[in-house]
Amino acid sequence: MNAAEAAHVLVVDDDARLRSLLQRYLAEQGFRISTAANAADARRLLGSMRPDAMVLDVTMPGENGLDLTRALREDGHDMPILLLTARGEPEDRIAGLEAGSDDYLGKPFEPRELLLRLRALLRRIGPPAPTENARPVRLGMMEFDPVRGLLESPQGPVHLTGGESALLTVLARHPNEVMSREIIARTLEMDEAGERAIDVQVTRLRRRIEADPREPRFLHTVRGRGYVLKPGL
């Protein structure tokens, strides 16, 4: 059993039949599963557990999945979040990413696709391949260690979500090298999310590492080519 299969996943959906189906199917694949029927139940569970990933329905009564995702990120929860929705339009996927999710899957879906996406998310935040560049990079007063996926400032560790850490790791392994959106998406196994999804992730990451995200010092856009991380003091 690999690390992804041993992961603990919290499934949050108001559809009892779907919760039961996912609980049974994912457990058969080796995951440990907890379930919640709504955002309030999820918050109570998160008060006593730290899941490795969350599968979260968007259109729940009361606090919806987008609002819960946004609130969890603001509270410092960094586990990968995969949103489920009956709407699969590109603008809905972007809204999910902007709220802080790491992936987005439209209903109806095949459980096998959900499984593959979960495994991809968990690989994304896993340890780097030992053959890749793993030297820490300086970003002004901060330093990022791509081995640990840890960004540190003089005040202590800087909170990054799993997706933000994965993106910064990819860029930090290729400092001063322009990386296309296509290559970034392929490396992060986000091919199906589209180039706009990479742009959203970059915007989120800039809020963590730049004093002024509108005038970036370290994470630059190279028009028509992609992005480049330029470490420095």
C-alpha cells in the first residue's frame, strides 16, 4: 500500500447516498474515510482530526463548499481540497480555485476519476524526487526549502496550502528558468484544469511571497512564455 492509499480523507456532502458510495469505494482502495453531512459537521470533525485531504460538495444547504473552503484556508488548514459540484463550467472551476481549492470535479462523475484525482493531489504534496534540484532558495527575507516544502520568514514558518507549496517547489527546482503553463500543469498533474487554473495558483502564491503582488520581485510573468522564479535578497 502506498502513502496515497493510506491517506485519511474527509468526505463532506449532504447527499447521504453519495457519501455512502464514496466511503465504501475509497475504503476499498485503502483510504481511511470520515464523512460529514454539512459544513457544520465538517468543522466539528476538523476540531479533533487533521485529514490528509478533503472531498467537499459545493452546493450544500447552509454554508456552501466555496465559503467553507475560503474559511478553512483563512484559518490555516492546508490539506488538499477537491470540490464537487453539479456545475462544471470553467468559471465555476476558477471560482473554486480562487477560494483555495486544489481541484474541481463536476457531477456526475465516475468514482475512478475521483480516485485518480485524489491520488494526484496527494502525490503533489508528497516528498520530491531525490534526483531533482533541492537547494533552498532565498526570497528576500524568506527562504523556501523544496525538500520540506517549507517557507520560512524571520517571524517563523509562512503558511502555504498544499497547492501553493507544490507550485513553489516546482518553480524553486528551476530557479531563473522560464516554465510554461503547460509544463507546470503537467508536473503538478493539473493538465485538465487548464492554463487559467495555473494563473490562479500563481496569483495565490504571490500573495504569500511578494510584498506587493501587483509588482512582483520574485515570481515573474514572461508574456507568451510562462512564469519564472528569480530568487534574491
